[in-house]
Amino acid sequence: MSCIESASIILVEPSLAVNVGAVARAMKNMGFSELRIVYPEGGSEHLCDPARRMSAGSEDILEKAQVFPSLGEALADMQLVAGCTARQGKGRSPLLDPRGLREHAARHGPETRFAVVFGREDRGLTNSELDLCHLVVTVPTSPEHPSLNLAQAVLLICYELRGGSAATDSHADTPDDPATSEELEELYQHARRVLLEVGFLDRQNPDRILRVLRRLLGRAGPDSREVSILRGILRQMDWYAGKKSDDS
């Protein structure tokens, strides 16, 4: 068993209710049931008749779906988060393919809360939203026509996750208490403040280096105790920087 079996699918600001219905159907085809939706304005578009019809027998997933006003709130209790993107560029590497995601997730035990995040149909996830994800995933497609619709992307990811969910059954190195997304985000914001204070980050573009830190820790998968130790190091750096300033 691994965290794959209980993975959550998170949709950020889906624009078409029928697409959400199609996602519910794709999830049920592959044996996944937890759907979270980010609607900044609130709402229940996923419960409308067109969405229900498109779900084709998966209305239970729509009815149980949780709605959140922001991605950060939707991820607060998650411990392993993968964001899907079709765009590549600086700050978005290293990218995993769906099989790589499965292999990474399979190393985490069933107690780890795992989510896969999908962006808007027309423009995907923003850089700041990808910053909240520990891993970045892309589906290799033809460069001549790389775009997938939302339900296709969910189906492909869920298919690959399901196909490999029993491939790895050893979790000897799995952290007992993996850090939550909220704990990691607090660490990143703490690091931002301290590294700016000591002059390590460029004040004009501090997020460039911070994204590297996010990717590094995302791959490492620190537990709560390790995050606490890192924050202790940051507090000591902050104290020492203040002391040096007072002495000068």
C-alpha cells in the first residue's frame, strides 16, 4: 500500500461545469474518489445538471467534492503535492512524467496525504500556484499539438498512478510524520524573510532562488521534525545577523 490509493484530485478554477463532470467520471474509472475544487468566489457549479450528466454515474464524487476559496487552503493538510503543467521553463524544472510521479509517490506510505493539482483549462497553473507544489508533472505530448483537455489530463495521470500503485510495497524509509503543505509554506516564507535579511536573495527577484529551494525540498520530502530543525537554523541565522548589526 502507498499514498497513491487515497490521492486527492484538485481542480483550480475550472471554467466549465461539464469538464468537472468529465473529471469525476475519469476519477471513478480509475478508482479515485476525493475531489477538491478551488472557486475563489465560492459556488457549486459542479452540482449543476450538465456536470451531473457528463459525470455518467459518478455523481457521488461531485456531491462529496470539497470547495475552497484558494489553493493554499485546499492544500493545507496535504503532505505530498504534485502540480501538473504543460509549460516548461526556468523555475519549472525538474519535471516528472506521470510514471516518474507514480514512482515517487509509491515511496510514501498510505498515511501520507497526497494530492495532484490541475490548473485552468485555458492557462493552467500560475508560477505562484506551482510554488505551492512539491513536484511538477507534465504529460509528454506531441509538440505539434501539446494541449490536453482537463478530463484527458486527469485520466492519464490517474491511469498511470493506478497502474503502478502496487509496484512498490516497501516504505522502510518513509517519514513517520511527513510535513504538511502548510508547514512547508511557513518554512518557505520564513526562509524568504531571513535570506533577504542576510542579503542572500536578490530583493528585485527573490523568488528565483526560492523556487530552487522549493523544488529541492519537494524532492526530499522532509518530515515535520526536519522542517522544525530547518526553521531553528533560520532563527539562529536571524539572531546572529541581528547581533552582528548591533555590534557594528
